[in-house]
Amino acid sequence: MGGCGRDPVRYSWPGGSGGHRRWPQPPSPSGRRCSSSGRRRSSGSAGYGQGPAPGGALRKLRAPRRRQGLAALLRFLFGPPRLQPQLRGEQELALAMAQCALDDNESVHMRILQTIYKKLTRSRLGCPRYGAHWEELGFQGTDPGTDLRGTGMLALMQLLFFVMDPQMLPLALDIFRLSQHETQEFPFGIMSVNITRIVLQALREERLSRECNRRQQVIAVLNDLYAAAFLRLYRTWKGQHKTIADSCFLLKELELSTKRKPKQLLKSLEAFVSRGPTAEGPAPPSPPSPSSRELSFTGLCDLEGELRLV
């Protein structure tokens, strides 16, 4: 998005001017694990599957910068609390997934793409790995993998959560429809990546530690905050008749809100979920309720059991 500086993912839009939710499981045609080398972590992130790709990224994590001197004292007195030790493993997994690139050789990665496409387009048919159909979903080109810089597979996993959670899917479809509006159009896929970037940075800066400690979860907090930030953006964009020309300002404003008032955003999402999607406008056709197995996917390679798409 032109003029956004170095942080937001850039995008030139044609015709434009300028809780306790975990990751769901994408449908599996074979009902097998995505990789024979997939294994679970034995650390505090137990229950969150770790595929072969994030393993290497764990060695390259950018840990929160240690403050010294006066900065350390000010943080101790006025800063957010540190993440509790038992949650560090889950935090490391999220950071590692942000450094894990989309891999054509990983079947689960391809299934994630297919699931996102089918859920957003409401199609029963799959799509090619590359093609203009990804631009229709708001990615920059024919390969969505090129838009994941800085967020990696975490961005796709959060979008997967958004379209697979039965409470979030109506909101995701409303936002997707707004992104295709004649005058208020915006790149849905790129916007999603930018929101993942925002919540990821909040995690790195330990702005989410208090909420993570309270809920004893990290990834679920990230997912809920991602949805809450997207909800805030949607309401502002639709209610104030924003256009792509306003995107940079709105993203910067959203980043400040996410870092300074994450609890307020999460409460807004909770209120939205409790009221139901009709509070935001006409609800999309209700999809068949997924089974509990569809919502049990908690990592890249924790794939057990065959699932069906709507």
C-alpha cells in the first residue's frame, strides 16, 4: 500500500488511489498426518503441533530485546508483565511459524491454501496453486506466498482460523464482500497479512503478556486479537466509508490500538460474538456446522482424521 512506510505490506490496488480458539484443521483427503516427521513439542506449548519447517526457524527467533539501566527500571515499574515461563514454548512456536515460508512440497500448506480459497469463495471446487484467482482474494499476484514476508505461515494460519471457526466465518465473509465493493474495495489477503504483522509485533514487544498470562494461552490470544483487529478495521472502513486511500492511516491507527489497548479490542470481539453476525448487517448463508474434529487442528502437522469441506 503506497506511502505506508516500511511496515505494512505494500499493494497497488487496481483502480485505487493510492476465548479459547485454536487453529482449525484443514480438510485432509487422506486422513493422514501432513508429514511423517511431524512431532509435538514437549515444552510449555504441549498440544500445539510443530511441523518440520518451524523446527529450523526456532533457532533463528528474534527474542524480545532485553532492556538495561534506566530503561529496565522503567519497564519494571510501568511496563507490561513478562510472559510466564510455561508459555514461552507456545510463544516460540508462533514466532517460528512467522519465519516458516510457504512450501509447495508440504501437503498441509497446499491444503491450507485450498481451504482458504473454498471457504471465502463458497466453492466446492479446488483451485490451481498459481493463478489470477489469488488476486481476486486480495493477494498481490498469482502466488500468495510472495506476500507473506515477515509473517510466514503464521499469516495463513490466522486466515485459516478466521474462515474455519464457525463464529468467525460470517465476519470473514462480510469483510471479504466489503473488500470487493465498487468504491470501498481493498485487498483482503494483503490486509489480513498486515493484521497478522501487527499482532505479531505486539507479541514480540510483550504487549500481550498480561492477557496471555491470564488465559494461559498464547496462540489463542493471537488468533482472537487478529479477529478483533479485523473487526475494528471492518467497522471503521464500512461505517466511515473509507477507501484504499485511507488504508495506511487506518493500519497505523490499528497498530497503536492493538499494542496499547488489546484488552479493549478483545472485549469488542467478545461482544460481537455474543450478539451474533446480524448486528453488523445481513448475515451470509449459514455453513454446515463443523464437527469438533474440524476445530481440533492446533498446529501445522497435528492432522488426524478426514474432514470435508462445505
